[in-house]
Amino acid sequence: MSHPGMYNLIFSSNDQLIKNKSIIVGPWIKIPLENRNEFIFLKTPLSNVTTRDNHYSITDSLYEVFLTELANILNCHHNEFFSLKFYRIIIGPWLRQFIDII
């Protein structure tokens, strides 16, 4: 399907930003049913629930492996004996975000 012309790329559900000839990035942006034909909706690989659950399972496993490994490396490097719980609190949020992005 060809879509000639300029389009607005919409990331927000702010009504003032949504105009005709827009590309809607995610399902969180609510468009009235009567206007749905005037927009292009992007589909992401994670739109499918099963695929998204599989990806989460993989990233969750990676998180645990890397957290344990980083805790061991940092404890050895700094000659400390901090627990895995300590590292989960200190670097866990960063590591989770890093793995999810990659």
C-alpha cells in the first residue's frame, strides 16, 4: 500500500497532536473508530502476546545470569562480600533496563 505525502509520527495520545495523515506508533494511542481509516498503524514484533511473553522470559533469564556474574566480578574487584540482594537493589534497575533495550 502506497502512502504519498507527508505524515505526522504520533507517540502520544494527546488529542491536539493527532491529525489526519498520521502514523500511530502504539496501541496506547486511542483513535475514534470512525477515523481509523485516516491513519497508518505501526505493528511491532512485540504486539503478539506470546512473542512478548517469550521475550520477557529470555530477558528475565539473562538478567539473573548477568546480575550474578556482575555481583561476583564487583565483589572480587573491590574485595567485598556484598549479597546478591544488595546488587539487585544497587545495579538491578540499570541492568534490567540495559538488557531490555538490547
